[in-house]
Amino acid sequence: MILEFKVEAEDGRARSGIAKLRGKKFKTPVFLPVATLASVRALDFRDLEEIGIEIIMANTFHLHLKPGEDLIKKFGGLHKFMNFDGVIATDSGGFQVFSLGLGMEHGIGKIADNIFLERMRNVSRKGEKWIEVDDEGITFRNPLNGSMMRLTAKKSMEIQAKLGSDIVFAFDECTSPLSDKEYTARALERTHRWILECMESYDKKQAIFGIVQGGEYRDLRIKSAEFISSLELDGYGIGGSLGKSKADMLNILDWVIPILNENKPRHLLGIGAIEDIFNCVEKGIDMFDCVSPTRWARRGHLYVSPSSGGNVENKFRIHIKNAQFRESELPIDESCDCFVCKNYTRAYLHHLFNANELTYFRLSAFHNVYFMANLMEEIRKAIEGNYFEELKKEWLGY
């Protein structure tokens, strides 16, 4: 194991720590901006450095398709290719398998809300899917050119080794909230076989995280957590379908976290809503990743804290397109110290967005990523100062 993790403070089950590997480090709890194609959308390495980003997540599946892991290896790996000297994690490709397969077929994400499920009871669930899963791996249609391709546990590790990331995730099958227990159990067995294959073939200079699966089913989640925690891994991911509601997601964490080795970091995959971050840190999660900060920025949604009107109902966001901001002299967020909030008004961002000006994309992405990084720092300080519950109540109201 090459990742050293130390819990430095605890406040209830919430914890603050530090991870070290390959001469680098990052503090937890931490939010990983997603660099899908070796780029955090609209930002460069200087922006990430100014914000203080210590770790990012890149996408194995998409980088395999474009530009290809061999080209990236030729340039010395992801760090040199994108000129980022912090920690880089790469996912397994499992979630993209889900997106092209059951996600496309069911038209659904990691969490299904009750309204959606009620509608689905009355319609056909037959949609198009671009992948076929078998016990050895997956066959899928390349979304860029339609050609057929193959991805296995060993291939995922080979790709991630060539990418040269610091942390790799074991290959897994991510199930849908609409998958029944029988299918979820079969997928879980595949995931457990695949992680053993990954552990045999991954580059031992990299840290490896195994992924707890099992959908919304308690016995399957516990079975997976027990199996994953029995292995010599550097850390744990919690992935797959997280149930039919946010309450289901929190229940899943209650089931699995007590089983996992407390001396290793726990990463909740693909979750990034502010409310979820507070609730999941409270359960003991150390790491998060999501495309939401830059994706929401591109769509005109900018993060604001409670002091600037952010709350659970508006998801701590304003929509800068709205006419109410046309003449606003306020910054995006009055308590934010990022260079965007120090130098530009809501009126200016409103103008840039409505004019489809390229400058908007950088400024909005910078603010949203900075906002998330700063929030995680506030959370760490609250845990260390034993006032996490008060901070959570200040933000969420409960």
C-alpha cells in the first residue's frame, strides 16, 4: 500500500484527515473537481493552483476514447500532459458503462426520485443501450464513431497505468436504481471477481481503491463492504445505485461505513450537491467527486452561501440569466474571496452569460470550483474545532 492516511480530528462520525502518496498530499474531507478529458472545464493549471486544488478526478473511459492512453503515456502521463502536479485519481470506467447501458435503457441516474419511479411503472422501460455486460467484461459501441470495443478489469488497469494517475479505481459494474435484486446480486459478484483481477494487474506504483456495490439492498451492500474491506486496498469507493431517494443514500452509508477500515479514506463517487456533502461528511465520508460545479456554471447557475441567499430550496445557486441581476452591483457571493467576486458584479456576469461571451465560462467555473474548495476548507476547520453540527445547521437549517 502506497497511500498513507491519518485521521487528525473527529466530530461525531465526521472526520478530518490527511492523505500522502508519491510525495504529494491532500487534506480531507475533500471535493475532487472532475477533469473528464484531462481538463477541468474552462480552467487551466494556474487556476487550479490559485484555488488551492490538491486532487482532481480524470475519466478513464473518455481518455481511452480520446486522445488515447498511448498518446498520454508518450507525453509522460497525465501530470505532464495537462501540467498538473497535484494528485490525480482516475475512475474505473464502470459508471460510463452504466450510462451507456442501464442508464440509457432506463433513462435514469444514480438516484431515482419517487416521482420518476411512479411514472416508470406506467411506461415501457425498453430503451436503447450501447453495451453488453458478461462475466469477463463489457462490449460497447464507441460513442464517437460507432465501432465496437471491449473493456475488462485488466484493460481498465492497463489504461490507468498508462495514464499514470496516482489513484486508480477498480473496475466495477454500476447498477441502476431500477435494477432488481437478482440482477444487482449478479453484478455484485462480477464486481468482486473483477477487483481481484484488478489487484493482480494494476501498477503497484499507484494506489488502488475498491468500490462497494450492492444497490439499495442492505444485505448486498454489507456483503460487498465486508469483501472489499478484507482486501489489501489503499481506500474505498462507494458507488453504484444509491437508492430511490437521498434518505436511501444515507442509509446505505450507515450500513457500509462501520464495516470499512477506519484507517483508510472513503470516497463517495459522483456526489456533489452541497446538502449531500454536509450530510455525507456527517456519516464519515472523506472524498467526493462530481462534474456539477463546472456543469452548473456553464448553464448559468452560480453558487452562493447562506449570507448571500443560498439555501436548501435554491440548492445554494442563483441563475445569473435572471433579469433581477441585470443592474446588480453585488458580487456573486458577498462572502467569497475568489478573484471573480472581488472584481466583477452580478450585472457583468449576467451580461456575459446572455451574450454567450467565452469569458463567462472561465469566470463562472473559477467561482464555482473555488466555492466548493472553500466550503470543504470550512468543513475541515469545523470538524477540527468541534463545531461541525453548528456549521451544518447554519447552511442547511437542520
